[in-house]
Amino acid sequence: MSAVLTDIPPRTAPGLLDKERTIAGAGFNRWLVPPAALAIHLCIGMAYGFSVFWLPLSKALGLKESIKCPADVGFFQELFVTSCDWKISTLGWMYTLYFVFLGIAAAVWGGWLERVGPRKAGVVSAVCWCGGMVISGIGIHLHQFWMMVVASGVIGGIGLGLGYISPVSTLIKWFPDRRGMATGMAIMGFGGGAMIGAPLAALLMKNFATSTDVGVEPTFYVLAAIYFVFMLGGAFGYRIPPTGWRPAGWTPPPAQTNNVMITKRHVNVKRVWGIPQFWLVWMVLTMNVSAGIGVIGMASPMLQEVFGGNLIGVAKKFGELDKAQLTAIAGVAAGFAAMLSLFNIIGRFFWASLSDKLGRKMTYSVFFVLGGVLYFSIPGSAAAGSIVLYGGSFATVPAYLADLFGTQNVGAIHGRLLTAWSTAGILGPVIVNYMRDYQLSLGLPRAQVYNQTMYILVGLLVIGLICNLLIRPVADKWFMTEEELAEERRLAHERAMASEVGSAAAPADSKPTSPVTVALAWAAVGIPLAWGVWQTLISVAKFFH
């Protein structure tokens, strides 16, 4: 094999998307990388907001009212039927497939991403995510749901996975001094993407709606165009540091009790399936996210059924409310759900940043203990607390992996760990939904049906806490030797530093980055994010007044 490789002439001019073209120069400002990551995560984060399309799509043919399919038309017939409207439950499969294929793509192509670099992965993510939306628009035009499933659910889901993990390794290498904060900034964008995308989509659908069209198809095209521009900007904004780069004036802290979990060596992604610590972290994430996502998915009905008329100042139980009062409490619950999205992005950044001070193991212990207390309290506190801890869990875990397994393959390892997300996405909602149905079948009042569920979720958090406490530093036998590491870096097309400041860098970045450039980069993502926050606050205020 080596003889064959030596016959291949070396490439003297790397292509535009090649990893070699993304190696930063001595003058590059690392604070340009987080807005590049945010540009991609804010776009793919719209996956959380796709429910804004379900109601209008369920009336795509009927316009005013849904044209219901005959009773003998099952799910598979709905994939191809053109004479009746899709059910909302059928449309929800797009949302499910997003996160199934996010986990699959991240696990399967994480190693490829590490070797080709974040720019190429970001471009592929943009093509898949935005291309999927365009093809879905065509599927809406032809009223072919199978096209939407394949385009957005599968192709778009692959774009989600690649886009989600594309900045992880890069940010951790640029911010060895603030690993949690760096990944928290990017993954915060994924949690906040729906805050921008959902109200924007609502405005576009309102603008495009006519007497013969609900306006979803052109909305898909416009969003795809906007997202494509932003995601390409983020992909081409990525830079990776030369091997051995360190922030000016920073030296790694000595191995002491408070950072014994942080390794200076590296594990190959091919070995992680056999490492006990990987599976312990996998269980930590699965238990944390299962408990969080289960409550989040039922937050609105849970609030309405538990608090009933008290949400609008009426001393009546849920079953005693009339239609107008039910509509009113549904509005309050919707405002609460909008507020949860703010908690989501705040939690992602707050906990990830705090983990740099507390350490990742201690931070997760706080997650589980605090989560257990909240789940024993009233459901409103559980719902609010779960979204904060759920978001913080996602944002903190990349830094946890870097601490344990090193930074060389952390993006690929993170990709494989995201299979925990897919598992939790099934486990959490199943527990909450089926327990609710079971409690109702026993004749329990609606205000009490969630009590046993909360205790079960506390049990999941206890399991997660135990797994977290069992995590120890990775044994020496799992780390790469110096020869293996050198080969891995060769395969990853990495360039070593010629000096402390990185004189081996690309000429384009050899001059110091202008503060104006940094400010503009942050404004490009900060302004849309601020608009999304503002729209969310308007929504919350509307329902609580």
C-alpha cells in the first residue's frame, strides 16, 4: 500500500476546500472562528422550529380546512397521495428523521470531517441542508411527501449532522484555555436557530400566502437561499491553527488534582468503542437528555393539565374549562414554550462556560443533582429547568470529550457520541407519553398524571449521576503512540508550526486581523440572533398580559 501511495505525485496547489487552505496565519484572530461556527449553527438550528410549517402544510390543498384522506389511506399511501392533505402526525416524521440522521451522519462521517477539515464539511452541510429545503419545496408543489422525507429528513438530516460537529474540533484547538466557552458559543446557536427561523418563516408565509397557496413552498426557497449564503460564509470563515499553536502568553496548567481529567495525549476515534469512559459519557448524555427532552416535548400540555384555569386566574381544573378558557391557557402555555427557547440558548452558553471553572465532571454532577430537585418540584419548574440543563448538557460534552480523549479526533468522537442523542430522543418521550396514557387509564386526575413520571425521570438522573461519578482518566493503553499520532496528523493534512507564533501559516492571514473585521463578523450573526430574541420576548409578553 505504501508503494502505491509513493507513486502518487504530491499536490502542489491545494484546492479551495482543502484543509491546507484553511491553516491560519500568524496574524489571524481566533475570535473570528466562533461567529463562523454560529453562522452555520443558527441556520441548521431551524430544525427545532420546523413545527411552524405543520399546520399550514396540513391544509396545503384545502387551504381553509384540511381535506382529510379516506380511512383506508395509511402512512405509506400518504407518501404518494395527491388528493388529500397530510396529517400533522405524518408531517412530524420529518422532525424525527432530522435528528435520527443527524446522529447517523455525525457518527459515520466524523472521522472524514477530521481529515478533510471544517471548511469542506461546512460546504457539504450547506448543500445538503439548503438543497434539501429546495427539493422539499418541489415536493410541496407536487404534493409528494416522499420527496420531503428524502430531501429534508434524510439529506437535510445529513447536513445537520455534518454542520453540527463541523466546528467542534476547530474551536477546541483555538481555545485550549476556554474549551467549554468556545463550544458553548457555537452550540448555543443550534439552540437559538429556531428563534430566528420560526418567526422569519411565519412572516414569509404570511407574505406569500394567497387564495390558492398557503405560502410554504416559496418560504422554503427563500429560507434555503438565506441559509446557503450564511452557511457558506461560515464555512469559508473557518480557520484551523497550525499544530502546536497556543494563545499568546498561555501555557497549559500542570497536572494537579483539579485538572487530572484533562489529558495532553490523544485517542484515535477507531478505539473509542472499546473504552469504558466513552460509554460512561454516552450514558451520562443519554440519561441527561432523556430526562430533559421527555419533559420538553410535553411542557405545553403538562402545564395546561396540571395548572388548568390557574394559568389565567380562574379557579377551575382543566376538565372544567370551556372552549374559550382552553384557548386562553393554550396561549399562555405557548408563551411559556417560547420562553423555554431563551432558556435553551442561555443554558448552553452559561453551563459550558462555567465548566471551564468547575471542571466537566463537577458540572455534570450539578446537572443531575439540580435536575433531580427540579423534577421533584412542580412541573413548571421541571419544564423550565430541564431545558436549561438539556441545553447545557449538549454544549458541555465536547469539552468533556476533549479533556478525556485529547483534541486530535475530538470532532469524530463527538460524532459517535451523538448516537446517545438518537437514543434519548426515543427513550425520553416514550417514558413521558406512555406513562401519561397509563396514568389516565387508571382514572387519575389530569393534575396528578405526571407525578409518577417525574419520579421515573429522577431515576434516570440518578443513573446518569452514578455513571458520571465513575468516570476516571483514560488508561495509557488507549492513547496513540508518537508514531501513530504523527501518521494521524499526516492523514489530516496538518501543518506543524515553524515557530511559536506560527510562521508556517497561509499568506492570506499573515497580517494582523483588523478589529473592524472581527466586529463585522460578530454583527453578521449577532444582529439576526438579537432579532430572534426580540421576537421571542414579544411572543412571551403577548401571552402573559
